Amino acid sequence: MPKVQESPLTETAFLILLAMYKPNHGYGVMQFVMEKTKGRVVFGPGTLYGAINNLAKKGWIKALPAESGERKKEYIITDLGRLQVEAEMKRLREVYRIGEEILKNKGVEIDEKI
């Protein structure tokens, strides 16, 4: 059984995996990421399609069968991809808690909307 990657995911990989929880194609991923990050993250086609190919090679997403006449290739996250997202969420929560603890000990007020 494939193992979950223990090193942190790049922000690009993480956001693409999140966008693939429903069937999605490249342009849809670009729109999802721009919307969710309020324009902070914008993927160029080379970055996006390179990352999609890499995630597919790792088995974290898979291409869906194309409908006849459809040019856009759609992808969906795999079970292994979901495990990667869960592991990354756990890692990010831990890092956040550490930062929060240190800042609170220094008297820095934490924005609770984060």
C-alpha cells in the first residue's frame, strides 16, 4: 500500500488537491484557487499543468474518463490524495498551535478569525 508523504506539501499541491475533491479541469482549478485565496495565488498554465501531472504520477489525483467530444480533461482526488490532505491539515494545525502558543506567551494578540 502506498505511503503518505511525510514532508510538507507545497501550497500549490495542497490547493490543487483541495480543488479536486470534486471533478475539476485545469481552468476550474485556476478559478477555485483564485477565489479561495482572494487572488493571492494565481497559477500560470505551466505551473498548474506541471503540478497536475506530478500529482497524477504520485497517484494523488486521477483523470476521469472523458465524455465524447469533451476536450477538457477532468481529474478527481484519490484516496491516497485525501490521506495526503489529512496529513497536511494535521501538520498545519500543529505548526499553527506552536506559533499561537509562543505569540500568546509573548503577549501578542492572535486574530481569532484565522
